[in-house]
Amino acid sequence: MSRLPVIAGFGGINSAGRSSSNNSYKRIIIDALDTQQQQNTILSLASLMGLVRYENGTLIDNASSDPINAAQVSQKYNQFVRDNTLLRKIGSEHFDVDAMPFQQRANVSVNASPVQFTLKNRNLPNQIPANWQVEAVNSHHSQVTINEDFELLFPDSKAAKVSTAAQLPLGMNPGELYASRNHPRGLQMTVYAASDAIQSMGIDWQVISDNVHPDQVAVYACSSMGQLDNAGTGGLMKAAGLGKRATSKQLPLGFAEMPADFVNAYILGSAGSTGGTLGACASFLYNLEHAVHDIQSGKRRVVVVGTSEAPITPEIMEGYRTMGALADDEALLELDKKLGLSSPDYSRACRPFGYNCGFTIAESSQFVVLMDDELALELGAQIYGAIPDVFINADGYKKSISSPGIGNYLTLGKAAALAKSLIGEQALQQRTYIHAHGTGTPQNRTTESHVFNEIGKAFSINDWRVSSIKCYVGHSLGAAAGDQLSMALGTWQYGFIPGIFTLDQLADDVHQSNLSFSQAHSEVGNDGIDATFLNSKGFGGNNATALVLGPHTARNMLLKKHGQKAINQYLDRNQSVEQSSRDYDQAATQGTAKPIYKFGHNVLEGQDLDISSESIQIPGFENKVNLNPDQSYDDYSLAK
């Protein structure tokens, strides 16, 4: 009997802030909130950014060390918080976009030899030819004698051509919240995000662990590109060229599946299934598919899914720029030339489905906890929604590896058909919407809108609403669908579908006969949407679409399956869980909740296990690992 994967917890961090309790969603729709909710949102971000702190229960302004209340925080820091979240000019905590280091080439021709000249030591080239004779003149200058033509590489700097990214809120440094020990930024974000998801559930992880077998838990997480900053693979590859020594941590911590490894080893202590599946921009959904199918089959009962990307480095951004993928400063100014701007409007760099020039890179780490429906009811878990399936298809033969193809028509078509079978044709047509991949590139706006439009026609959907949140939080590569999921869950609590605020005008090549795009937030109510579709139209033909059911839809399905008595018992159990979740949200806002990081905690080795031919008992786990195989291969067994 199939089991329904229920969303029991979610959390993370991106340029809009903390994801649990829909905090990052509230930053996105802040102008649609009432005054009290706006104040709470600014307060939460101000605390995250180190502008205020709680001391013995009193809120303190860090600038003055004086007490301050939420209304005063909002009044004083409202604009600063807005200006230093979401898309903005890249800050010096990443690199100096006005003075990016590079190597300047110089060709020198020697007409008569030998030639002597003098160089200041601070300007010596990084590569000195072997036939040079260098003699120190004094502490500041060297005299060089040369007999042949030569080429020099001088260290120099220049302004970056792309200076916009969606960065974590200014002042938020996840590595300062635990003993990060020179971890790459993507893994620091992993620790914060996964901890946020686990603690937001309102159920202690030990309680969950005690109610399942160790191998009924799984963690599927990765980063699509690995950790490419200086603490990871990036530093490893640059070390020799810069005359530095590679460290013993850079290579292993750079592995792309390391987010899953960190969650297992330092947050959950899990001995269950693990791994990370890479699929470019669809990586979050690739890992989510494994989780959903594991739970459907009964193989796993709890699965933690996530992705973490920290791609704001000069090398990565230059790589995407040379592909023609990023919105560079010159192209943005050309789009806005009628406004007479002297510098780009960084906050509007990403313009899905409008006249645009490329995507805007982002950093983000997002995690979700799925449970099977029976376990969720048994534990009184929060039910934020459910994910009945995720569909993945490639593009077939391609001319260019980056060109679009047919796969996304298949994924969205199958997801729409499943929605129709679960919630009915009328609900599909009138009570669903799409979270578009919506990168902000000219190619995406045409091809993805065509996918939506054609599937809409096939299912007689006349005004299929399309949202695209990259205009707020940028493109976080493998974590992009995690950003989309966090925003979808916010809609069911606060009742707004985020508008595409940069969409001043739909581009002429956007297909729209069966679609509806809105620049403003659309108010739909808490239960006005029964399901949404998370779409990833990824580089290389990595297409995926997830069907996500709203919490009211999921509860109605559970009522049908389990009956009113079981639901009433669940509601009784859920009261304390819901309160614990609210308590965590308050503690996180106050800065007293810290990431889970259990380094060297209860480390086990083989001799600690109790092993028999029937089972293995692991110390610290309530239930044994059952070694008896299932009956899947009975028809093939030669032993029977």
C-alpha cells in the first residue's frame, strides 16, 4: 500500500533570510502584510543581521546598546534591512567587484641584447622567465638583464562586469554560529539550514529516531557544483598557482555530496541511507524524487532532503558570464537606458518573462523533512503539505548541451495528470499555479512559457497563474527548487502568490494564451490553492517537476484514508508539537537558537555493535536494523 510523503518540517537560509516559519517568504511579500507582521519580519531579519540582540529577555539595539522595541526596530532599520537583503551589489565579504585581481599580459621585444631595466619588487610578475638575471638594487627595486623576447604576467585589478548577486542578509555569517573550523561557506550554510529544518519541526529528533528503524531514515542532499570557494575545491585548484600550500581539508570538503555527509555526521547521527544526486539546476528536485519514492514504497519513513549552493566567487561568476548566462552591468544599463541610470539597478537585475538579459546568481541552502503519513499522524507532526510525486525527464538528442529540449513537457504533463487524478479536473484548472524556473534569460522566457502554455492547453487550463521568485532571491543553481518550495509553503499560511515585481512588461516572445502573469502579489487565501507545481528547467537537459499539495488538501486526503478518529487523535498530539515549533521560531528570532553541530558526539565503531544473522543493534538507537530481506525476489530465489 502506497504511503503519502508529508512535509513535516522545512528550513534554510537565502537572501530573504531564514526559511522556517515562512520568514523568508514574509520578506518577499512584506508590503502585503499588516503592520504587526511587517514589524515582526523586520525584527527577525534585524536580529539575523546582528543589528539587535536579546539580553536577559530585553531587546537591545547593538548600535547604541539601549533597549528598543519591535516598532522602534522597524522604524529605525526598515530601509537598511530592505536594502541589504535580496538582490544587491556584491559585498566585500565575497570579493571586491570594483577591483577584481587578474593577470595582465605584456609582450616585450628585445632588439639589441642584452637589455637592462628596473622593476619595483611589488610589481614583479608572477611568472619570471628562466633566462632572466635578477639582481636586487635595494629593498624596493630589482635590476633585470634579459637577452631574448619575453612575455610577462603582471598582477593587476579591474572592475567586474557582473556586480549583482542575491547574497545572505548583510551581517549574517553562518560560520560564526558554530565551530565551523574553516568549512567552505556552502557547508556552513548546510549546518544552519538543516538545523533550521530539524528544529522547526517541533519534535525532538531523538523521538523520531526512537520510532523508526535506523535504516528507515535517509538523507539526500548535495550542491550541484560542489564547494568552490577557497576553503574547498576552489582553493585547492588555485593554491599552486598562487604559491600557496593546499590544505588537507580542501579536497574532501569540496565533494558535491558533502552536505548530506555533514547532516549525517554532525546533525542527525544517522546510520540510514544517504547520497546526493546532481542535476544542475534541478538538483533539489532530483534528491526530492528519491525521498518521495522511498517513502511511497515504505522503504524509508523519514527523509531529509536539501541542497546548498555558495557560488558567489569571481571564478564561478566569470564562468557563467562568458557563457552569456548572467545579466551583466552593461546589458542592464542598456535595458534601462530610457531611465538614464549611471549604474545598474541591482535590485531589479533578474526579470523573468520580461525583457531581460540573463540570470542573477544567488546563494541559498534549503532543507525539507518528509515523513510517511502514518508516522506523521502517530507523532503529531506538522503537516505543511504533501508531495505525491516528482517527475524527471531528459531532453533527448541535442545540438548544444545548454539548449532546451522536450523533457520539461513530459515532466509538467505527468505532474498535471497526477494532479487531475488526485484533486479533480476543476481543481487543477482553477486552484493550482506554477512556480516557474524563471531564470531571467531570453531563452528561458520563450521556452518555459511555451511548455506551460502547451500543457495548459492540453488540460483546458485557461488562465494558469505563473509565479517566479528568482526576481527576489536570484538563481541559486541546485537549490533553486528549494527556494520555490519555501515560497509555496508560505502561500498556504499567508494567502499570497508572490508577484513577479520586475515584470513591467511581458516580452513579445513569451507564450501567454493560456497563462496569467502578475507583477503584483495575488491574494488567494490560505486554502484558495489546492496544489502547486515546482518546475526546474535545467542546464544540460535536467528537467524536473514536483507536485506539491497544500496542507488542507493533504489533511483531506489523510481524513479519507485514516478516518475521523485517527485525525482527532492526531490533532491532540499536534498541539504540543505546534507550540514547540512556535517556541523555536521565537528563539531563532531572538538569536538564542543555535545550529545543531555535534562534532565527535557518540562516535561508534564496529566493536560497539551487537550483530546476529537476524539483526544489528546500534547503541543509541531504540530499534534494530532488520537483516531479513523482503520478499521482492521470491519468484527468483534458488534457496526456496
